[in-house]
Amino acid sequence: MSINVLQANNQARQLREQAAALRGIQSTLALHQRNLNVHWRGEEMIPTNEAIEQKLKNLASVASELDSISNDIVKVAEACQ
């Protein structure tokens, strides 16, 4: 079975684009969190911030994993040339 290197590189690029999009979402969510904390003071912000922080970590983790998979795809495609 042969690997289409061009197709593999395109798929890797798409994964990197998705990772970048997730990082953009992460940045936007962090901005909204900061705005909330400036304008809303209350006990309910403690669990709200904890939930947002967990989502920010999840987004970063998934983006990192997509980058890792993308790199693996490129390495395997190059090794199979």
C-alpha cells in the first residue's frame, strides 16, 4: 500500500488549520472571561471561572494533539516515499 504524500501533507495542513482555529476560539473565550470578571462580581463567578479555565485547557490540549498528529502524518508520509 502506498501513501499519497501530497494528500497526506494536505491532511496535515488541514489539521494544523483546525488547531489554529481552536487556539483562536481559546483566545476569544479567554477575552470573554476577562470581560466577565471585570463587569460581574459575585459568588457564581468562582464556578464559572473554573468551568471556563477547564474549557481553555481542553482547547489547548486538543490543539496540541492535532499539531502532534499533523507532524506524525508528515513524518510517516516522508518515510514512505
